[in-house]
Amino acid sequence: MRIDCPHCQQKCRTRSSYRPTRELHKLYLECTSEICGWRGIAVSFFTATTTPSLTPDPLIRIPMDTASARRLIGQLAIDPVGRKLLLEQINEQFGTNAQ
Ligand SMILES: [Zn+2]
């Protein structure tokens, strides 16, 4: 993932990173422009799941993107048994009550 300097728009280089949780990354960046010289910290975290993991970790709770959930449920609309199982899995994995 390319991150540009907020000042001169040149590419930033990741000097080091820290992962305080499995859902969060803290990046120590520096601008590659020798003239600019900016350094700073950026945070990257997961905001939504678009395709559920086939090997989900029960400790990881990244909310399901609403449009993606509707798409997945729609794909199973012709299979009522599969739809019910998917809804149960989504509700269990994400703590929701989708119907
Ligand atoms: Zn810069």
C-alpha cells in the first residue's frame, strides 16, 4: 500500500511498524523526498469484512460490510437450507441478528 507524504505528496517509506493488536497496525513513516524530510505515524486498521474467512478466529470481530452480507445472502436465496446456515454463521461470527 502506497502512502504519500501529506506535505509534498512524494512516496513515504515505512521505517518500522508495530502491531498492538491483530486488527491494528501502527506505521512509522518518512517522506522519500530529501528536500521535504517529513516523518510521522499512520495507523491502519480493518473496518469491515467483505468475504468471511473459511478459517475464522473466534477472537477476531471485524464487522461484516452490509452490502457484502446482502450479496452473500442473495447468492443463497434459492437454497433455503444454505441461507439459514449462512445466516447462523454470520450472526454467530459477527454477533448480529440478520434475518
Ligand atoms: Zn514530503
